[in-house]
Amino acid sequence: MEYGKLLGDSFEYTKECLIGKWMKWILLIICSIIFPLIYGYAMRIYKGTTPAPELENWGSLFIDGIKLLIVGIVYFIPVFIVAFLVVGGSVLTSMAGGDMAALGTMGIGMLVLVVLTIIIALIVPIAYIRFSRMDSFGEAFNFSAVFGHIGKIGWINYIIAIIILGIVIGVVQFILMLIPILGQLLLFILMPAFIIFSARYMSLVYDSAA
């Protein structure tokens, strides 16, 4: 997998979408506030639309965003359940007078929670793209197909691709956060760019299995 090419393509895609199209950028910032709209826009990018889609059919955009949010929430339900059990179990153990046992329970529970969160975070992007392209909740939760597709990409290639994306976005956001006051404003203004870049990047990763 040519990671540099993925990053370069995603950058050009994002630049073409936003630079010189200031009204569109402003509308996308507003979409980031009304977050189902930006999710709906990301869904159109996940479909493999080239060049970047225009902002139109706002009702459909909002509904698609809600659908994508539902997919994400359902995927993370196990994380919520485990987190509840870990906290609840630790509190009950502590109330019973077993502070050390409570710490042990919390430690093991947190380890399970972290591992589970990482696994789900890895597969959710593929689920999002399958849902976007096939417009089917069933395909979003077709676990054999999701894992099979990642297998075609190559698990190592896929994990490295996600790590690279996280580093690139994380470094840029960290640098911006170091700038007093203005940095927070720039983060807000650039939020659509981060979302578009990430959606395009993951779409290319998905297509690398073909």
C-alpha cells in the first residue's frame, strides 16, 4: 500500500473541495455544528464520489448523517456496556470493603475496555463505507464481510494506514492547539477539512482491496 499516495490524493481532494470555495467551506463549518449534516456529507465521500460532492439535498444529507450515527452508536454499544460493568463492579466491590479487589477489578476491566474499543474503532470505518455504498444497515453489520474486506486489504497494511492517518491529523491538531486563542479558532475552521481528508483517505484504503 502506497501510504504517501493515499495522503497526497486525500490532500488534493480536500484542497479542491475547499480552497477558493469559501461559501461551501462556511456551510461545511455550519454542518460541523449540526453534526448529522457533516456525517451525511462524509457518507457521500465514502461512496467514492470524485471530485468532492456539492452541498445539496439538505434533507437527505441530514437523514444520511443520522443513519451513519446510528451505525456508529450500535457498534459502540458493547463498549458502553463493558464500561458500565467495570465502573459498577468496582463501586460494588469497594463498598463491600475490598479496596484492593476493586482496584484489581478496575484494572482488568479497563484493559478489556481498551482492547474492545481499539477493535471496534478499527472495523467501524469499513462498516461506515459498506453502509454508505450499499445503503444497507445489514451490510454495515455483516461482520464476515467487514472482516473479509479488511483481510483483502491486509490487516497489517490496514492498521498501519489508520495509525498514519491518526498521526497526521493528531500532529496538525496538536500544533494548532499550541497557538493561544487563535489555535482553537483554526481548529474549528479546519474541522471540515479534517473530516473530508479522513473520509477520502479511508475510502482509498477501502478501495485498495479491489
